Amino acid sequence: RNRRFLSEQWENLIPPKHFSAARAEADDKVLRDITLSIIGYDIDRDIVSAARQNAILAGVDHQIHFQAKPVAQLSSPKKYGFIVTNPPYGERLEEKAAMPALYKEIGEAFAKLDTWSYYIITGFEEAQKYIGRMADKNRKIYNGMMRTYFYQFQGPKPPKKGESMKFSKEEQKAE
């Protein structure tokens, strides 16, 4: 909505009214009364800074809390949620050796959030092996010319509003 595109200069191919109409339609579809809880993580502070700047440009910076920390420190007090991540693919020679340990760490961190769903876009073919779980769905997609995978790991659905949650005996004792 807040960006300009080179194609907007091609007025002989795409009349400006189409871009205006698309922006108006996008504005109409914005849900302004939704409360979101989004946390953006990366180990690299420069990447976190760039993500924060992009959120400002998109006008959503007030809905996202950014943190520079490793995936091993990923945690949340929330019972349900979802994670979307695009970790390194290991395309550079010096990265390849680090991939098994990184994806094992990702699997361990996500396993602690066992009621969450997580979605991983990666070019690392052995990701599932090191995550320690087979994806519920796996879609092959392309990032440019690079074949990548969209792994979908589904957590349980949260109870609907008004439904009581069913707890295991261990959870009831903890309450």
C-alpha cells in the first residue's frame, strides 16, 4: 500500500487508475480493530534494525516488538501461536557445515512451544531431519531460481471462545 513500483511509470501499459484502485481496495481491506502480538527475532542486530525500518515504512511498527537474540532463546508465555521463519539455507560453502546444528536448534526451540504451529521456508533439503519432525505439509516453491521448501508444522487448534480447555492430569495438578 505504501510503496511505489517501477511499473507505475509504464502508463502506456498500465493506466495509473489501476494502481489507485488497487491501493484503495487494499486500504478498504485493512482491519484496524485487531490487536496483534507479533515478535520479530533475529540473531543479527543489523537485520533487526532493517526489519524495524521496513515495519515503519509499512506503517505496522506499533504492532511488532523486535528482538535480537538466538533461536535457542525463543519463548512465549502464550499457549497458542504460530511462527513463520526463513532461516539461512546454507548456500554459501562456509554456511553448509553449520546447517545441521542450526536446524537442530530450531527444532529444539520449537518443540518447547508444543501447542504452536510453525512454518519454515528454506532451501536446506535436510531441514526436517534435523528439526526432528516431519512436516504436516511440504510445498516446493521457488525463491528466484532457487528451489525451496515451505514446511508446515501444525500445532493443535486453540479452543473456541467460550469453550473450556481440556487439561491433562499433569496440567490440572500444576494449576
